[in-house]
Amino acid sequence: MIGRYYMLRALKVLKVTAEIFTPYLPMYKPLQEMETPHTQVARRKRISVQEGKHYFVVGKTGMGKTKLIKEMIGKKVSVQPNLNIYHLDTKKRGDFTSADGIMFQTEKAPAAFKTMGNRMVWQPFDDNKNEYSKFFLDILNTGLPSVVNVDEAINMTFGGIDNIPRGLKILLAQGRLPGIHVFGGTQEVARSPRQMHSQAYHVISFNVINDYDERMMLKMLRLNERGMKKLGLKQYEFWHIRPDVDDKAQLYHSWEELVNKII
Ligand SMILES: Nc1ncnc2c1ncn2[C@@H]1O[C@H](COP(=O)(O)OP(=O)(O)OP(=O)(O)O)[C@@H](O)[C@H]1O
Ligand SMILES: [Mg+2]
């Protein structure tokens, strides 16, 4: 009888002790409160990853597209240093060098980076739609926040503005959440991939090559609605619009003005 009494007392003391100390034992903490190396990385990522936004930059040769794009990317990296940067340089005319990233002069698409904060320039030997597709899909599947800069977007079309590498279509459609920003530059809007205009959050236009492109850009910039018949820009000047947000385009006189405002 006495033995049973002490056993019950001992069990009660054990129960109370367990109730008091359980919250302080790491293995009993709720899963979401536990810090592991993985949750630390995820938490840091949540803080520094910006939603992926795409940019479409148009203008005839020498207007300053590459310069503007490089300055925008430079500012983005200063804000978010862990971004991976991929320049796809199909023109290979010296705009991109080893100062812009590790150079790959290959036929096959280089593998996407598995760690953060890297930069590469891919100068493909020739225009191979499958290799382009693999390149973009690999970047998307790796899932790390990145910038993908397609310096001449018309080289992504294969006989029609809707015939582009499948990987590029998917990257443009799905790159937002992993924080992948696609920059597309082009001299000719009429021959560049349709998705690059339609999925662009930012559209930028310097002076363009021909009247057809001029009409397309006036429409995209919503300047035709205001009776404008010409883009009417000086060298290095450009219009900028966020088609989903703005009523009409704004005129900028230098890349500094825009970069400081939108990035
Ligand atoms: N805002 C600017 N102020 C001064 N120089 C500039 C400016 N923008 C561009 N440049 C210079 O003008 C030249 C042409 O610029 P950039 O290469 O950016 O043109 P682009 O539009 O990309 O031409 P392309 O279509 O031939 O590639 C470069 O030497 C660049 O350094
Ligand atoms: Mg250029």
C-alpha cells in the first residue's frame, strides 16, 4: 500500500518535471521553430530574394542598350550580391569579356551554377535551339535567384517570333518565383520573341531602326494614344514604361536616372 503511494507520487513528480522542461528540449520544439543550416539558408533567401521581373530593351545599334542593361545588372547585384549572372552573348563583338564573368566559348550549353554569387558569359559557337533551351531550363531548374541577359533577342527566334527555345518560354513564364530576372535586348522589335515583349515588366525603347518598329514601340509605350508619331529621342535617351502599372511611358535622358529610380 505504502509502496504504491510512493510510486504514484514519484510518477506525478516526473510528469510535472517533464511538463516544465519539455519546451526547453530542442527535440520537442515545433518543427517551424527549429534552426538548422537549411532553414537558416531559406530564411536568408527569403530576405534577399526579389521577385523575378523581366526587361525588354529595344534600340538601333549604338544607342546604349548594352550599357544600360549592364548598369541595371550592376545595380541589382549591389542590392542582391548573391545573384548568379548569365550573359548569353550571341553577337560576340567584344561587348562581354572575362571582366563580366567566366567565359564559355562552347557549342554545348554550360551547366548552371549550383552556388550563389557567380557570373558567366556564354558565347555559343552557333545558334542551336536545343542547346539554348537546355541552358535556360538548367538555370530555372537550379532554382537560384539569377539574372539572365540575352543580349540580342532576335537570335532566339528560329523562323518566326513564336518559334523560340522551349526553355526560354518556360523561363519567362516561371522565373518569377525563384527570383530569375530576364533581360532581353534587341535592335529589331518586329523580329524578336513575342514572349519577351508580352512578359516584360519593364519595356525600354531607344530610337529604333524602321517605321514599323517605331509604330510598334509607340503602341507598347502608349504614346500613340497621346498623338505621338515619332519616338523623337536624342542619342542615349530612351522611354520607359511598366505596361502593367503605368498609363504612359516616361522620358529618360541618361541610364543613371532610370537605374536609380527602378532598381
Ligand atoms: N549614356 C551613355 N553615355 C555615354 N556613352 C554611352 C552611353 N550609352 C552608351 N554609350 C557608349 O556608346 C557605345 C554604344 O553603346 P552600346 O554598346 O550600349 O549600344 P547598343 O545599343 O548595345 O548597340 P548594339 O545594338 O550595336 O549592341 C558604347 O561605346 C557605350 O560605352
Ligand atoms: Mg549591344
